[in-house]
Amino acid sequence: METLLQGITSITWQEVVMMLIGGLLIYLGIKKEYEPTLLVPMGLGAILVNIPGTGVLTQIVNGHQAKGILDILFSAGITTELFPLLIFIGIGAMIDFGPLLQNPFMLLFGAAAQFGIFFTVIVAVLFGFNIQEAASIGIIGAADGPTSIFVSGQLAPKLLGPITVAAYSYMALVPIIQPAAIKLVTTKKERQIRMTYKAEDVSKTVKIIFPIAITIVAASLRRSHYRWSVS
């Protein structure tokens, strides 16, 4: 009982706020169905790491350091970049390149997203972040969670936690933000346009060759960059 009371009395108001935020994320994920696969684990993690003595983080127990499970997973999967790689493989396996192969002009829409990176980098620098930290913050606006984790892990490890939360939070809030943004820049008539999707014109051979070719090109560019850096 004494240990229980000690744990309860040691909770700070900052930890209480973070646990409430974790509860809100779980509520939005389950009740509102806003990206439950993202918000529920994030909310649960936010609650666990802010409860004193749970053992999920590395701590001192009876004078000895006890490794926390989250620290173990971080060392095994994040610092080694294994988990982001596995996530990328899973996401890539679900991607349908049919619409892009039917209309390569859509590449320009993806390229336009890069403007968000540079704009955010400039704003972050103006707020006092160094260029590595600014680049890690900027990548959030034009990429997904694994990319943000990878970039921040390489350039700004101290910001890895906040950047990860920010990246996945904004992804989960898309169902809330997107309708308002669409109404802001389109008319009701434009929103009633039905976008037909037919990928029958793209053969399976093309769908197979395309990702393989992209992988070869990207790997070649990476290798050339590495040789240039070494030389």
C-alpha cells in the first residue's frame, strides 16, 4: 500500500495532462474511428509512459537499472531503422500504382507537396531551430510517419519523440481537417463531380515492373551519392 501511495503522490500535473491527452486519443480512435490503428496505440503509450513505476521505461529498481520494454523496442527497432523499414515494406505492398500509371501527370501533384517541406523548414529556422532540426520538422508536412522517424533519427534524435507524435497525429486528424480544407477551395458543384477509377488499362506486367524499376533507380542514386560523399 505504501508503494502504491508513493506512486500516486509522485505523479506531476504534467504527467496528468499527458495521460488525459492519451485518453483523448484513445477516445477519438475508438468512438470516432479516427485512424484507430494509430491513435489507440499512441494514446495507450502516452498513458503508460507517464505513470510512475510502470516499467515500460528504463528506471532504477532497488539500486539496479531495469531496462524498460519500450526502451528495448526503441533500441532494437528504431535506432537500427528496422521498424521503419518493415513499415515501408508493408505500406508498399498495399499501394496500387494503377491510377499513376494511367495518368503520369499526377506526379506533379506529388511534387507540389515538396513546397510544404521548404516552407516549414524556413519557418522552423526563423523560430530558432538549427537546419538539421528544421529539416526534421519540415519533413512531417510532406511525408508519412516512418519517413519522419527516419529523418529525425538521423538529423535530430532529440526531437524524435515530438516529431513522431506530430506526424502520426496530423495523419489521424486528416478526416477532420480535410473536409474543411476541401470546402474552402472548391465549390459545391465541383465536389459533386464523380471521379471514376478504372485500372483495367494497366497490365499486371507493368504493375510488377514499375516498382522494381523504381527500386533499382533509387538504389543506384543512393549508391552514387554514397560514392560521391566518400570521395
